[in-house]
Amino acid sequence: MRVYMREFKVVSKREREIINITDRVRELIKESGIKEGLALVFSKHTTTGIFINENERGLERDVINYFNEAVRDDGDYFHHHYFYKDGRMAVNAWAHLRSILVGLNVVIPLRDGELLLGSRENVYLAEFDGPKERTLVITVLGE
């Protein structure tokens, strides 16, 4: 079995954003040369999420609206206190909680070097605390 692992960057433009990363994932799978196996996409940030869903602009907006309602910005969060190590206030508990609901990774099977996604499925980065540069990791396992 071969293992291919690469980090790649995604830059968000808004505080909350759903970013389609499917094309970049496909490029990296092609670069790996692995034809049969699994691709794992992982975010190194606890205020983001990785998920699979339909590529439709209205649905992307619905996802953001859902998380805004499910986890309120103005909650009384224990996380909101001064971080001496960072020299600043932590005021993004809601972003961490949204990330927990989404999860930080997805695993997708590969056949003939292609993602085995449904016809409308795409891979997304959910940004809950942007705009920021984010580091994602793809690990491709197989032959």
C-alpha cells in the first residue's frame, strides 16, 4: 500500500463561508498517482469543518444560516476569556462549537483515480471564524 500526504492552503474571504474544495482535492489525488483506495481530507483548525454536500448556492447559504441559528454568537460561553499565552481575548466559542457539529475530516473512496462521490456531491471547507488562511491535509492511501 502506498501513502501520499500533502498540506494545502485555502484562504477564506468572509467570517462565515462555505468553500468548495473538490477541484483541489481532485488535483492532489491525481498528483498522488494512487488509483484505488481512500482519500482523507482533514482541517488543522478547530474553527472550521470539512463536509460533503450538494453544490448549490442556495444550499450553501442555508448551511450558514443553519449554523447561525443552531449555535448563537451571543451565547454566554465559558471560552470567552483572556488568553495570556496569545495576549488576547478568546471570543469565538461559537466557531469552535459549529466545527464540532461538522467535524474536521471526510474519507472518500477512490476508484480508477477518481473520487467516488455522488453526481451532486462536492467536498467543502466550512469557515466559521474567517477570513483566514487555512491549512488542510490530504492523505491518500491505496495502490
